[in-house]
Amino acid sequence: MHSFGHRANAVATFAVTILAAMCFAASFSDNFNSATPTASVKILNINWFQKEANGNDEVSMTLNISADLSSLFTWNTKQVFVFVAAEYETAQNALNQVSLWDGIIPAKEHAKFLIHTTNKYRFIDQGSNLKGKDFNLTMHWHIMPKTGKMFADKIVMTGYRLPEQYR
């Protein structure tokens, strides 16, 4: 006959094997979700556009952020991290990204939102590269699952331009 230790080990091993199989199934099932999120970011006002004492350009904007990210949620989704970034090119860098706003969506019930806000983080460029600069606003999201790998995607909104003069 097997001892208590051998029996407990067999039960624990079986339980961990079943748990691993369930985690794999949950993670694998996310591949069949066809998400169709929508997002829109509008610049309502440029509050200020100035050159700082150290020579860097800084912009403050009032944004209207609306999104429906509910299709990102499955039964395996723990939360979704979402952020809006300004993206532009300079002579030194092909891609500059500045995060303007972010948030965590804990449940599907909160995934449809409309926010009227100023940029949460400072929009600063190291140098005087922002005058008359064309830029995109991009909504990025990272889906954090309960089990399995994290997914990330984005929606790019083009056609924004900063003023030619400081305000």
C-alpha cells in the first residue's frame, strides 16, 4: 500500500495537471475572439503652446476621448490598460511617442466611455520641434488576461497639426 505522502502527491499532481489544461484552454479560446473596438479622440482646444525656459516645447490640450472597447472583453480578460499617445516625426527620430492620457478598464461594463479632459501627462518635446508639426493621436490598449499571453493593439487617428506660433 502507498503511504499518505504518495497519495497526497498523486492528488496534487493530478490537480495541477487539470489546472494547467484549463488555463491552456482559456488562453487558447481568446484566439477565436474577433474584437471590433472603436475610438475617437478630438482636440477641443489647445490651452497653451509655449517654449519652456530650458528650450523645450510644451503643449496643453483639452481632449474629448470616446471609445467602445467592450468587444475586447472575454471570459478570460482580467482588465484592459488603455492610453492615448501623440506620435510625430522629427529629424532625430522617425517616431516620437508622448503619452497624453491613460486608464485601466476593470470590466466590460466600463469599456464604453466618453471623457472630456486635459492631457494627463505633459506633452513636451526636447527642443523646438513642435511648431507647425503634424502628428497623430493613437489609442493603444493592452489586454491583460487571467491566464495566457497579453495582447496589444491600437487605433491611429491622423490629421492633427500644432500651431505655427507659440500661444
